[in-house]
Amino acid sequence: MGTMDLLNIQPKDLKFPFQIRKQSLCSMQLTNKTDKYVGFKVKTTNPKKYCVRPNTSVISPGETCTVTVTMQSQKEAPPDMQSRDKFLIQSVIVPYGATTRDITSDIFNKEDGRDIEEFKLRVIYIPANPPSPVPEESEEGSSPTASATENGKKNANLLDAETNSFEISKNSSEAWAIISKLTEEKATALQQNQRLHQELDLLKTELNKQQSKTSSVIFAAFVGLLGIFIGYFMKKWAIKS
């Protein structure tokens, strides 16, 4: 991992709560540390396993972009809960006012002499549910019916916990999707606002030029009329003399 001069990336590792046959979410914050527009692209060693939104975008100076990474449901846990998956974030300075549509693969081509900065992130799995303690052995003389009832209650509680966990994961996915969409809309609105300010400045400049030209024409006309009046009175004075 290298030191980034363009973006501040948090967190430094992607930590996913791992549950078999359930999706898992993780988000990261990319903050533009410069006074220029910065374009970025997110890559992964396992693109079929992860969904990244947005995977490319432009960040205005001082702004922050939230990137949501969704890990698809897995049929089985990896050995020792260790992941070999990695993510790579590439960033580069782009022209002022650039948008996501301007981001192409050519922008991140190092052969063109561009200064591309890269940052690698590891994937870390976190057990979503810690292992349950081993139940103590039943005391002698305990009722089998009572033991079965207790086990039934435990199974029902576990089912309710898994159902609630699924609902939370689903709601979190929808919430992150909305946050990602709002972040993109905010960046677009800021870019449009800056363009409007630029157009307004150009319009003011043009109006000032037109006013200057109009003032020059009026002054020239005034001088011409003044000359005519002076000539007229000079002739009239000469005739009287």
C-alpha cells in the first residue's frame, strides 16, 4: 500500500461480516485532498463475487464519495475464514468540470505518461455470529420433555435471529444504494453549479465589453455634434462681424 496524495481512503481494509448464503456489505469513503478534480476507478481480483457502486466517478475538490461494496452470498466458508481477494483504487487528476461520463479506461493508462496513483485494500472476513458456548450436560433425573422444550425454544430463537439478520442486511443494502445515489446526485449538482457560475462570469464580461463599446460610440457622437454646433456659431459670428 502506498501513500495517496490525491485521495484519503477510509477504511484501509474492507471488512465483511461473513454468513453463509447471505449477502454482506462494506463501504468506504474517498475524500479529494486536492484543489483539482480527481477521477477514480475501483478494481477487484474477483469481479464476479463483488458488486461496487460506483466503481468509477469524479470527486470535486474537498468533496467525499461513498463507495458501497456488496459481497454476493457464498455457499461455504473459506478455510480458516481467510480471503485472498483484494481491491485496487486508481486515481488521477482530470480536467476541471469533468463528470463520470468523461471517465474512460484510457485515463488510467500509465503508458500515456499520466501520473496514476494506486491504493490496495485487503478483504477481511468477520464472523457475523460468534460461536455459541457449549451447553452443560443435563443433571441426572431431568425430564426429557423439559429438555426437548428448551431445545425447541433455542431453535426458535436462532430462527428469529437469522430472520432479523436477513431483514437488517436487506434494509442496509437498500439504504446504501440510496446513499450512493444521493452522493452522485450531489456531485452532479455541484458540478452544474460551478458551470453556471462560469457562464455567469462570461456573460458579465461580455456585457462589460458591450457597455464599453456603447459608451465609446456615444462619446464620439457627442464630440461630433459639439463640433457641428461650434462650427455653426463660428460662421454666424463671422457673418455678424
